[in-house]
Amino acid sequence: MNDVLVIGGGIAAFCAALAARRAGASVQLVDSAPRHLRGGNARHSRNLRLVHDTPSPLFPGRYTAAEFLTDLRRVSGGHMDEDLARLMAERSRELPDWLQAQGVGFQPTSGGMIPWSCKTAFFLGGGKAMINALGRTAEDLGVEILHDTEVLDVQLQAADTHHLPARRGHESLTLSARTVVICSGGYQANPAALSRTWGESAAGFLVRGTPHVRGEILLSLLAQGALPAGVPGACHLVAVNAMAPAADGGIVTRVDGMPWGLVVDRDGRRFQDEGAEITPRRYSFWGRRVARLPGARAHLILDTAGLRRAPPAIYPTRRADTLEGLARALDLNPDILRETVDRYHGALRPDGPEDGHTEGLDPPKTRCALPLNTPPFHAWTMAPGITFTCHGLKVDTRARILMADGEPCDGLYAAGMIMAPSILGTGYVAGAALTVGAVFGRIAGKEAAHRVLKLHPEAEKCLN
């Protein structure tokens, strides 16, 4: 029997396993993904949001805990737990040194290869390199790692020993441990669970990250009476290219360039001001809008001039010499698409050579309103890409799972996206999800180990 069982394979799981092992506990990590796909969504990550009061080789300027909390409040939809968020912000200061001690590399700003950012530090080699480094260190320290192994359920009960049913291939097994740390994420890869909120549209969502996060353990614990955090069905959505794979497409599948064209639904009609949002929030802005459309699909229409202004993309466009030809290629009604574009052209009011707006058009186009008259014409079909869900478990500052009465369930801990809605609520700021995972993974692993060593003095002693 192991002292600590960690369920999951992302940054939270590996940080929990390493923290528990370095505190002196024997640790087993169980991951439903195969080894070559370990890492969860962290494999697609780039950076980590960190508090720092002075510049360093990893970031310029300063980013205070107060600023971090302000950014979180702005996006959380009123669902942020102040105590947990403050703890995360303060403990994020420790992450660069601690992660580097586990073998993780960071990209120094002096290399000139990364965007300027005073809020985040970038992993050298990206998220995959970070996960591989944590995995190597965990194995070197004696953490037992089981890939392709799915824990089927966890009982919400305080106990000195936990026996969990699991499956590895066609083999059924029981995993036993004195404490359990759950880092198995939300339910973004579970269309049936999403359909309870999103209806038929959920079937059209593409999973941007790992397909192995289906949320069975989370949903079971909530059904057993664990205290919930966030909002059922709420999720982080981004507009992605409908040609992207059903899962694991990552950041490169995003669609951009909406201000330089027109976006139409499956009937060929506009439904949103394409110039309304040009900040980095535009990706989630369009993801939510497309998800609410019938069929959960839309089309970005560009002429050749607009395509030149749009950022490069990895997927080719549909193209035709006429709008009618493009409509037929997209299975749109050619007359309706022509009417949509003609009505738009009739409402154009130029503000200068590179900008413009419309008058008398519903919905309006308030920015970058330029004519679409340079053939050939191009289109990308847009789909909602789901990153993670914003519905999870409530924990205390020791990462213990809370029950319906607000009392902690001793022996059961949670870290990462399964409890992140306690902090992120229904929103997101870049790099914060990994910070939640790393900070609370460390807390959960250390707390789990200390509980074992306190109750079982015969357990393995602390590592140097």
C-alpha cells in the first residue's frame, strides 16, 4: 500500500506527487492517458502567471499579488474565493525556483524569443518539455507511475485507508493508499455531461486539449455531496477551425481575423459585430458566440485584401472567384449570402484608409468596416473549441475537499482544474490555470504526506 495516491497526469498531479515524495511519503501516480500523451492540457501550454516584486531574467518589471487578484476578480464572474486566490497569488512567487529544482527550464527574456510579459514566465521548450522534466524527476525519486490506468470512482469519506476500483486495459484492479490527491480535471471531453447545459450544441464542441478528461470522478463526488465551485456547464470556449481534430488540437487551431471580414451563421446571415472585440479576449468572445448558434458553426468570409490582413493560419481556406461560388462550397444559400454582403456594403461609412464603420445595419460593424470586393473570396469555418470546464470542487486552504456542510474530508485532497473554479470562477487569464495546478498540487501533496506521517510514524521518512 502506498502512502499517497495521485490521480491525474498534468502539472497539478506531478507537482503533488513530487511534493508528497519529497516530504517522505511513498507515492503512486495514476494517469488515464498513455505515456506519450501524458500532461493533460499542460502539454499545450506555454507560460505560467507569477507574482514578482522585482525584475528577473524570466520577466521584466513587477507584478504584485494585488494586481494578480484584480485580474482574477475581473474575469471570475463573482465566483472567486478570496482566501484561496490570495494564497495562490502569494505562493506563486515560489514556483520558478521550485520548478527549476525539479528540472523545469524557463526561457530568459534576454533570448528575444518570447513575447514581452511582466505577468508570466515562459517554459523553455513549452509545456511538453515541462511535463517531461517533472516526470523524469518523479521517476528518479521513486514515484510509481501507472499510465493507461483509469480510476473508476472515489468515495467521499474520511478514512485512514482508501481502496479505489480501477481499470488498466481489460484488467480490473484495486488501488490502495492512505491518502488520495485528485488532479483529474473537469469534464470538457464529456459531451453527455456538457449537454445538460448546452443541449445538442455540445456534440459540436471540439476539445482543444486532452480527450482523457471526462470528469467521472468529479461528477461522482458532486453527486455524493461534495461542495461545488463555479457554475454547472460553464466552460472556457475559443473559436477554432472546424477542420481541427476532435481533440488535442492545441493553440494553433484558433481562428483569427474576424474584424477583417464578415462572420455568418449556417443560413448566411451576420449575427455579431465583427469589430466589437479586438483584444486577446476575442478568441473566447467568438467561441461563446459560435457555441450558441444552431449547429454550433459559423463562417468567416474574407476577400483577398482581408485575408492578407488576417494572421497566418495552419488550415487552408475555402476559396472561390465569386461570393455565390463560395456560398455553394460552404453549403450556404448563395442569394442570402449575396444579400448579406450587399446590405453590409450599403451601410459602409469610411473613417479613413484602414478603418470604417456602418450606419443603419443590425448588427453594426463598429470597426474595420472595409468592403469585400477583391476576389478570390475565402472562408474558414469556425467551431467552438472547449479548453476546460468552470465547474468543480470546493477545497480549503490545505487543499482538502469540502463536503456539503463545509467540513473538510480528511484524507481526500484536490488540485488543478478539478478545483480551479474556486479561484478562476467562470473566467480565465493567461497562465493562471497552470499556476492553480502547480501551487495547489504542491500544497495537496505536502498536506497528504504530512497526514500520513502523522498518523503512521512507521511510514517512509523525509527525503533530503
